[in-house]
Amino acid sequence: MISNQVLQSTLDGLKVISRVDMCIMDTEGIVLAATFEQAENFREAVLEFENSPAESQVISGFQFFKVVDDTQLEYILIASGSSDDVYMVGKMAAFQIQSLLVAYKERFDKDNFIKNLLLDNLLLVDIYNRAKKLHIDSEARRVVYILELDTERENSSLETVRSLIGTKNSDFVTAVDEKSVIIVKELFPDEGNDRLEEVSKLILGALPEERRGNALIAYGTVVNELKEVSRSYKEARMALNVGKIFFADRQIIAYSSLGIGRLIYQLPIPLCKMFIKEVFEGKSPDDFDEETLITINKFFENSLNVSETSRQLYIHRNTLVYRLDKLQKQTGLDLRVFEDAITLKIALMVVKYMKYMENQDY
């Protein structure tokens, strides 16, 4: 069904051109859009006109028109005046609304198809048969984006992204839950990673400022066939979750840049617990004080360089060495040894992952 906002915008535009006041009412006589006041006074007349076999009729100096979709009555359009010119304007307006109904119905069909495609609810033969009927290219290059908002998604957010991205018939904007907007974007043959990042920034930039700050966007890899779109969607979903765990400072997360986080995210929790117990021998990284954690993170950031780390922490080199020795006594791991550093880095990431999964259960 066409939104009231679109109907109102259509009537406003037609009035500017024709200078004829109009209103649109549903089959129960409820005003959906109008360019004049007291439109609700026509309710009884509309209900009577519905039962009339006439497609149009003059009632009390107003032209009434039926707007149908596949023989199903959808709206009643009322134009102010009874002249031939008003009749012509009313017929044109009714035709415009009917065309909008067809367009929205086609978009609804495509929307359902894309949702089922993303969620793997279609057989392979159905994918190609329905794509052909809906005039969707099955061999175009595509990538899936997921835009997640920090609060429940508003229709305005969906429409904002749709107006930005969905300007081509080959791009699709839909939703499968309350907080996310899904974008299936078609790419030209020469568009690569730079274009993927650019589109991400455009999507974020289109959001209202108050919603932009806490929004996240993730995208999968480029696929070359329609049947593989669900894989790109799953990759984008994983990228979003992995990003929340390991890349809290990023608003844009690409599946191709997840690194070791992708591997850790797929580990079963019992195996993670066994690994943490093995590394810390019953202790927990939560026992580390803030100073120790800052030292560890800064040491990793500087590729295990003692001099650069001490400089950035504004401490003497010997102080840093003392802290590393202290950590070695606590954990048995010497961060100046590459193998031990890797072990601790992975262990801390595993702990982050476990905490995230525990919070998801609540």
C-alpha cells in the first residue's frame, strides 16, 4: 500500500500544476491525503459512491473517481469542481495514483523476493524463475550491506537509504528485523574495494545527525551470481557481529578485513574456555589492573617495541621492563617473545568473544 506521505506529496504536486483541490479517501471513507479542509465531510458520499457501478460521478459539485488495482477498489479520488477541465484533471490524477499502485505492488513483490533470497528460503530453480519474472539480472556483480541503528529502525531511516541507494531498479533496500536496513547493491565491473567503502560512507552520511553517531555498517564480499547474494549477506552479518566485539572504534566493517577475529568468532564456547584455562591456569584476564591492560595494548600497538611503547606511555624504559616482568610472573608469558605475545593477544580476543556471547544469552 502507498504511504499517506507519498499520496499527499502527489496531490500537492498535482494541485500546483492544475490548481484543482483534491483528496484521496480509502474504502471506509477515511481521508488519507487532501489539499483542502473538511474533506472528511465526504465520508457518506464516498460510501454511497463505492456501491455505484459508475467509475466516476459528480456529487454536490465535486468529481468522484474510483482507483482500482486488478479490479479491486483501493481508493476514492475527489476533485473540487464539476467542469470538463476538472474531470480531465481528476482522470489524470486517478491514473497517476493507479500507476503508483502498480509500481508499489511490483516493488513489494521484489522486496519479498529479496528477503527470501537473503534468508535462503528459495530453491535454486525458484531463484532464477522469479528473477526472470521480476526482470532482475541474475548474473550482475552485487554486494550486501547491513546498516544497524542503535534503536529500533524508523520508516524514515529505511526511506532515507532507499532514496539514496535505491534509485536504480537493480539496487534493493529492505529490512529483515527491527534495527537493520539491508542494501543489495549492484556494482559495475570496474568497481572494487574503494567503491565499497565509498558507498558505506554515503549511507552513513545520509542518516540524520542524531542517528549517525552510533550507527554501524558492515558489508560482505562481492558475488557474481544472484544465488550467492545470501552468502554476501551472511558475511555482512558476521562482519557486523565481529566488529562489535573486536573493532569497537570502527563504524564501517568489511568482512574481508576481519582477520583473526573471524576465526575466533566461529570457535565453540567450550573450546574457548579450555584454551583460556590452559593459558591462564585458572586465572582470568579480568584480574589485570587498568595499568597492566593499557601497557599490554600499547605494547601490541607498537609491534612489541619497548622504546616506542615507553615513550608513548610517558614512562622510563626500565619501568616498562618492570611491568613486563611482572606480567610474566603472573601469566608465564613474556610479551617480548613473539610466540608468547601472540598467545596472549589471542587469549584476550577469546575472552572478549566469550563475554559478548554471554551477553547475547541474556
